[in-house]
Amino acid sequence: MSPKIRFKVLASKILRYFFQGLLVLAPIGVTAFTLYYLFVTIDNIFPKELIPLGAPFSYLRFKGVGFTLVLLLVVVVGYLSSSFILGRIFALFDSILEKTPFIKYIYSSVKDVFDAFVGEKKKFDHPVLVQIYGVDVWEMGFITQPDVSSLGLEGYMAVYVPHAYAITGKVFMVPAHKVKPLTNISAGEAMKFAVSGGVTSLEHHHK
């Protein structure tokens, strides 16, 4: 084998190993960067510049303390809101924000989004296949409103269809007969399949 051919073979192997290593490290790197970004963002919410210098406050300036305190605050607020008396106070504050001009649009929208994902009234737990653009074309989505007759659309429902490789999506009002519930996969698997562009494998769950 000539030196030129050996070089080509070696270069081909190196290139193959490079892409193989990229397949291993890229998901790890992106995940690690995302977690680090979230950690730094939450950690910086706590205003460390307001902490007095010197003992015994100096330890509060360490990296990660703000992150811990913010998470602790969220847990404490969640615990307090579950009590009857303080829960009524939070509910009153919630009602005031939902009735305040301009603020109510921002507050109620953000609240509804969080309720849809982690609240007691989760909206993205009914995966479906929906026909929108053609008879033989199906898209994966989630029923967010089973009845939209208040919009003058009898027999229609609201279906949210997420975009691939994005945190965005679109809401479609479609006739109920064009919606097929998915009962053999979980809502999480359906969301992962849709967001990944369909490259994620699906596991069937027999019910």
C-alpha cells in the first residue's frame, strides 16, 4: 500500500472517529450547557451585591447560594400556598392581578402556560393525531380545549401542534372527527416525538 493510500485510509478513519465522538459529546455538551445556563440565570436572580461584606454574610456570595435560595423560596411559597389561611391570601392576590388592567393579560397568560405544564389542570396530557392540511396527512398534537363552541364552531376542538426543534407551536381549531386520540403512548413520549422532528423512537403501552 502506497503512502498516499495509507494517508487516505488514516484520514478516513480519523474523520469517522471524529463524527462518532461528536455524536457522543454533542448531546452531553448541549445538555450540560443548558443546565449551566439555567443554573447561572437562577443563581443571578438573587442580588448578591445587596449582601453585606464580611462575616457572617460572606458565605452567601458563593456560587450556587443564590440558586439554592431561589429554589428554597419557591418550595416555601408552594408550601405556604397549600395552607388554608395563606392560600386564601394568595388567591386574593391572584384575583387582584387578574383584574388589574394591562397586567392581567401578561399575568393570566403566563399563569395559564405554567398551569398547562405543571398545574393541576395540565393541558398537554391528551396526545392526538390531527388532520389539518390533507386527508392522508397527520400531525401530532395535544387537545387543549375539547369544545370551542363559544367561538361559534360547533363540533370543533382546539389542538396545539408543537414545532420541531423549538419551544413554539400553533393552535388549530379542527372538527372533532379529524382528531384521533393516541392511547398507546404517553404524553411525554408524544411531545418528545413531535419536538424531535419524529426521530425519537416510540414505545407502545398497551392499555
